[in-house]
Amino acid sequence: MNNPERLISVAPNGARKLRADHPALPLSPEDIAADAAACVAEGASLLHLHVRDAEGRHSLSADAYKAAINAVRDQTGSDLIIQITTESAGIFDRTAQIAVVESVRPESCSVALRELSPNGSQEEVATYRQFLADCRRESIWVQHILYDADDVRRFSDLRADGVYGEELPFILLVVGRYRSESQSDTLELRAMLDALDESPAAKPVWAACAFGQGETNLLSEAARSGGHVRVGFENNFLMADGSLAGSNASRVGEVAAALGSLGLSPMSADGARKAFKLRRYR
């Protein structure tokens, strides 16, 4: 990638964390919107959005998503691409995951290959293929979440079979795991990129996210290798020096500064829409 711009996504809350984990974790539509605006000011241009129910549990409620999207749009206008998640979090099945995208019709959504097509049966892949075709018809930018090199290889096989349709699909490489002792490893990132290189197809648009104190360094390595980055409290509360981050915006700012030291700069939302041929925003 010769373009010196990198898309910085922010994942401000996730499906599992609570205010007890960090007092600045944004959960309500109003808090998410204020947090999102602060992150835009630091260089973020994509919001990876989770919503919660009245008890603070992970939700795929279309109404909750619409309320949060409206609140964020009121604060940021078109300065953010808003990506809803379909994450199951061990609660929701594929029917619910697909239904929320069909109901909300967001500008972007994220889907995990191993959740939308866990077994790879003919019927399952056909449903997955149709869902992705429906997203393309509705101009919904899909990000495909991949957790290891085996996921990458399976993605490449399905891509060769035409399941993804688009010329350059958008993928997120999740480097590390949700464990308190987990530290993301550049060797794991390299293994996933090597698996991508095994495919004869052009490398897809890709981003990485990471965990723990090493997040900034791992994301710098991803950006240096041509990838985009995702940062935020969903994955990590720590600054590179091990101190507790005060906010998602502080994490975005540190990563943006690290990219700047590499001669790279944040990509704006409108720049991303142009670069990735997104046809409209909602």
C-alpha cells in the first residue's frame, strides 16, 4: 500500500466489559456519541459499535442500534463511518445476526466468518453467500472478522469460490485473545499475513486489532505492513507505557501519533468512502 493514510477504527466498548472495568466505558447512546466525537478529533474515522440492553448486556436490538446511530450522527455528522457488530457473544444465533443488519441497514457491519458459517455446510455457505449479496445490494460495507491463520485460509477458499463477490473485501485480523494475561504477538500477525499471501488473489483491504499493553506497537507494525488499525476499550485499557488510558480518545491519539512517527496519517471518513468506493452513508 503506497497510500500513506490509514483508517483508524475505534471500538469503544465491546460486548462484555462494564463500567466496573473502566469508569469511562461508554454504554448509553449519549455517552457513545460524546466518546465518538472525541475520538474523531484524535483521528478516528470508523466507529465499531456495540449496544447494550437495559441491564447492560450485549444486545443486537435494531432499535438500540438506531438510537445509538442517531446520537452519534448528531455529534459527528458524516465524520464517522458507523459499523454495527453482529457478534454473537455466545447469546445470538445466525438468524438474529442477519436480521439486525437487514433491519438497521447500516453503512457498515462486521461479521465473524466462524459465526456466520461455523461448519461450512452447503446450506450454511449458501445462506452466508446470500446475506453478503444482500449487503452489497444495499451498499452495506461488510468487514469480515478472522481470528487466526486457519480462518484466513478458509476465507481465501470461500473468496475463490465467489462467496464474497467484491473485488477487495475488507477483513479484520484479530491478534490476541480476551485474557487478562494476553499480549498480542507480531509473530501471530505475521502468520496471518503469510496465510493471506498463500492465496493467488490480490490481498484484501485489511486491518488489525490487538490486546494489552502491546496494542500500540502491534498496530504500528500492522500499519507499517500496509494495514489499517482498530483501537479502543473493547480490546485494551492500557497505554503503551502500561498506564491506564483515561479514555478511548487517548488510545486513538496515541495510535495516531505512532502512525505519524512512521510517516503515516489518519484517513478521514470521506477519504475512506472514496478509497473503498462506499456509495453512501447512513
